[in-house]
Amino acid sequence: MSFWEYVAGRHTQLLIDTYQHASAVFQCMVLATLIGVLVGVLTYRSEWVGNLATTATATILTVPSLAMIGLLIPIVGLGVAPTVVALTLYGLLPIVRNAVVGLRGVDPTLVDAAKGIGMSRAARLFKVELPLAWPPILTGIRVATQMLMGIAAIAAFASGPGLGNEIFRGIASLGSANALNQVLAGTLGIVILALLFDAAYVLIGRLTIPRGIRA
């Protein structure tokens, strides 16, 4: 059976796996973005606290993904839960680091000017600092998403959702007629999803970043 015959015969299951993979990455990225930006906001004013936050999230990233999911299984069980926890943790480093760098890079004179016209600290943060720090934060989100696309495939080890199930089934049945087709279908699906997500981020950047800041 050729690869395209395999895809045609399994297109329904492949579409389900693709949707589940994209949904898992998207939801985990939302969680990682909320947590990462919050950590950045809370730590960027202090040099050592910001560095500590970056180091802590970098340490998480050094744990092999298969080991991470394996360690989570006794705690949260199989399925979606270990996938969500692992992907969210792995997505933190680029977002935290870029949030801290972006917020520290805001021109202090602009913050002082906002303070001079009577803006509260919260107003300065949401109306001045975060909008100016958004370009590097978005870059961190893009990098994290590309990482999670590949890491999410390991979720199949814990009965998680996504295209990793195709890859694991293919590896488990090496030597069979469709083993290579399964691995190739899962891998190409992940690559295509990663490209589509990245294109969406490019569009989001064009819609949310003023041209002067992009320049």
C-alpha cells in the first residue's frame, strides 16, 4: 500500500488525531502564555528574581519529555492530564524569558511620561509596558509552540491525544506493511500543523503590532 492510499483509507482517524493534536497544543499554549506572562510581570523589576524565574523554567526544559510524562503518570494518571501538565511546563521558558526581556526593554522615559500624566501602576503596565513588550512576547509564544508541536507526540506514551499515536503505532509495528506509512503520516501531520500555527502567529503579529514597532 502506498502512502497516499494509506492516508485515503485512514483519513477520518488522521483528521481526528490532527484535531486533537492541534487542540492540545493550543490549549496548553494558552495556559503557558497566561502563566509565563504573569511570571514575567511579577519578576522583571528585580534582576535576581527575573533570572531565577528564567533559570527555573530552563531547568524544567532539561528534563527529557518521555521522563517528564513518565513521572507525571503516577501523579495525574494516563490520558489528557499528563499531556496538559507536561506541555504547559515545557512552554514556559521562551515566554517567561521573552516577557522579562521585553518588559525590561521598555523605554523608561515612556513609563515616566505615563506616570507624569497620572496613570496608575496597573494602567502603565497594561497600556504602556505590555503593549511595547508584546513583540518579543509573541516571538516567545511562536518558539514555544514549535517546541510543543514535537513534544506533544510523546503524549501517546501516556495514552494522550494527537498524531503521536500514529508514530508510536508505526514504531511498535516496524516490519509490517504500514509501519512506515504510519510514522510518516504522523510526522508530516505535525510538520504541517507547525507551519499553519506559525503562519497564524505571523498574521496575529501584523494585526496587533503597530508598523512603527515592527520596523
